[in-house]
Amino acid sequence: MQSTPFAFLPLVFALAAGALAPGAATAAKPVVHKKPAVEAPAPLAGQSAVEGGVPAIPAKAWLLMDYDSGEILASANPDEPLPPASLTKMMTSFLVEQALRSGKLKEGDLVSVSENAWCRGSSSESCMYLPLNGQATVIDILRGIVIQSGNDASKAIAEHMAGSEEGFAKLMNAEAKRLGMTHTNFVNPTGLPDPAHKSSARDLAILARAIIRDSSDYYPIYAEREFKYNGIKQGNRNALLYTDSTVDGLKTGHTQEAGYCLVTSSKRNDMRLITVILNTNSAKARADESRKLLGWGFSRFEKATPVQPGAVVTNAKVGFGKADTVAAGLGAPWTLTVPRGQKLQTSVQVKPDLEAPVAKGAVIGKVIAESNGKPVGEAPLIAQADVERAGFMLRMWQYLVK
């Protein structure tokens, strides 16, 4: 996996992402051992609801998702199963976070470090540097997974929760299925190469959305730039955390097979976007292309409110009630992410043959938002009052009139 960074790496990451102006650092140049250049993938044009001007990203797959709705705003090759490298650890950390939320784990629980989990002092893979046969708390392990991308932390918590990496992979795949990740198969908790270990850009965006939505108590960890454990301070490899204050997660990944990968989330004003870049050719490229994709998304899309909160959308007819109609509207605020300047129209569908009794808050139909004759979203239509069932004689009269 990735070489392990130490305390100076935040600066390195910022430089790699083009965060510092040329000439900003004038210190003596370090000796650089050049690696063979990795050829960049051909720019991959995407599809979007916005006509024209869709980005072309040099990666094997990429995706831009609206967080609120889960809608894919632009993508290329989103469903091809590809090696996810350390993006795998998003599922590992998510399972830890959900176990903490449910009480199955506690932050102070001690996790033992087996010989299998131990990194053996290696600098050739991402490590938290847990001591062999030592112990660490669950919350430190979680930070080691998210911030330092520790293989040792991932293996140790897998063994703690499921007895083995194989057992934990079963938990990972079960959760992936529950979330609707249909092009994913996990073999281990780290993302170390295995021919059967795959995921897609769409699936990883689904997972990122679940982390932000369901792990709100722990999501701030994904924005932390560094973490010190066992006397070693290491920096987060997500370069955008150092260059864009609106970015607050999520995870990097890299192996020779997977290339350089990045899942990012950014919130500007009331809109949050998620990007996925799979298999580009450098750490700088994955940061630059993610930055470009976020900039394009925030410039091309905006939030729209089809119906104002509290508004009565319609007065729905009710059969056999003490009232003939019931006011109906939305049960919660409703916003959609749409191309900038797009005009929305709404229509209402009420359940056919709606009859009393109707309880306040009951779903009695739906509101549909359309643009240019195409549906772009819908929301439940909610009864705003109770309607009691009429007495026998009144019901008979209504039946005869009807």
C-alpha cells in the first residue's frame, strides 16, 4: 500500500496538490529517487443531466453525487468493479462506527494486536504502528484507520469484531448488500490486492453517503489532518483537506493495481457533493481532478425548493368523512439539486378513493416535481388534519349522492 508519512507530510501533500505557489519553498532540494512515470489514463468523458461541458477525467472511473438525494449528477464508468485499495477502509471504519453507535463497542474497549495484524516495522505499507501483542483503544484504532490508513489497525479491529479477517469480510459484504452496493465484493478489511476484491465508483459513493448520514458523531474524524500514536505523528493523505476548507473527508487509496484513488466530500452553503476518482496516475492527479469535479458541480447545480414548508398543496377529497376534504402538504422541508436556472413545476397525485378516517400526518399521495416535462423528484403528500368517519346515516346519504 502507501508509504507511511511522518510529521512533515502535510506540507508534502499540500505541495503535491499544487497548494503552494511556485518558489514558495526555497530550502535546499532533497535527493529524489525517481520512479518510472505512470502513464495517465485517457480522459474519460462523463454523462450528466447538464447538457454540454461535462468534465473529462483521466481515470478509469469517476462520479459526482448529490449527498441529500443520492442522485448521480455526472459520472463515467460508474458501475465497473475495480480494485478500491484503501478506500476499502471506509467500510471497515463504518462498521466500527455503527458498532459504537449500537453499544456493541465502546470507545475505551481495548483491542489486542496479533502477529497477523502487526506491521512488523515495515515502511512498505500504511501502518498505525501498533505494538506486537500490545493493545489500543477502539477510538484510537478508528483514527488509525481513517487518518493513517493503518493496515494494522484494520486487521486488529477485524479480528476483535469477527475473529478473523475472513469473518470480518462477511460482515462487510452483508453491510454492502444492505446499503445497495451491487458491484462490490470485499475479501479483506484493508484493500490489499486480491483478484476478487472489487468495488465500483457508484458503490463507494453510496458508502460515503452512509458514513456522513449515519456516523455523524464520528464523521469529523475524516477531516482531521494528523494523528499521533506510539510516538509517531502522521498526516492525512487527503491533500484537499489542506487546500479547501469546504472539504471534510473522506479517504484516499493507492496500490499499483488500483492506481491513485480518492473519495471526497465538500459542503458549500446548503449543498454537499461527493466525488469518487478511481485509478488515476498520481496523488496530485487524484487531488486536482477531485477539485475540478467539485468546482464544476458547485458551479453547474443549485438547490431548489419545489414547495415551501407549511404550504397547503391541495385540498384532497375524502369519502365518508365528517369533512369532505382535508388540507394536504409536505411533512418535512423538500429540496432538490437541479441544474442552475432550471424551472420546476409540481403536480399532485392523491390516493384514489380516499376514505375517512384519515389521521393527521398520514401519507395520502405524493407531490411530483418536473422540469421540461421530465420528473426530477417526488415527496410524500401528508394530511394536515384528522378527518373522522361519518355516522351511518351521513355515510348512507353520501353514498347515495355519490
